[in-house]
Amino acid sequence: MRAALLVGIFLLELALLAAAGLWGCTLDAGWPVRLLAGLSAPLILALVWGLFCSPRATVPLPAAAKLGAQATCFLAGGTLLALTGHPVAGAALVLFWSLTKTLLTRAGTPI
């Protein structure tokens, strides 16, 4: 069960990056702006995740602050999906992350 939850949380993190890229590529702007936003938005989220949210984060945070940073990243991803015209997918991303995070924490595997 634990391994499946860890795989699930990893896939949700990839979906978070994909949501940011999709948002950038669907902006109502010229193709250079869409390309720049489509590449930079996931890179910024990946940078924030690597610095503060990952299990091997560069900047160690207390558990509550780390959870807050993770929640902020996923809320941003859900919002970006909603802005692309997929509000149900955005809500599902946040809901599945919170459910998986809760199950992992209850299983004694906080990340």
C-alpha cells in the first residue's frame, strides 16, 4: 500500500508540472510568450518543490511549513488547470494530492 501511495504522489507531482506547462501554452498571447510561459512555469514549480517540498529538500523546513509549501504548490497547480478551462481536473488534482498525503501521513510516511 505504501509503495502504491508513493508512486501515486510522484505521479501527482508530474501532473502538477504538466498543469503548469499546459497553462503557459494556452495563454491568450503570441507564441513566444506561450512558449516562454509553458517552459518557465513548470521550471519555477520544480525549483520551489526541490528547494522546499521534496523529501531531500535543499532548504529543510519544519513539517508544518513543508506541508504548507506543498499545499501551496498544488493549489497553484489546481488554479492553473482551472484557468485553462478544466476546473474539475484542477479540483481533482488538489483533492487527490490531499487524500494521498493524508494516507501517507497516517501510514507513518510523511513526505
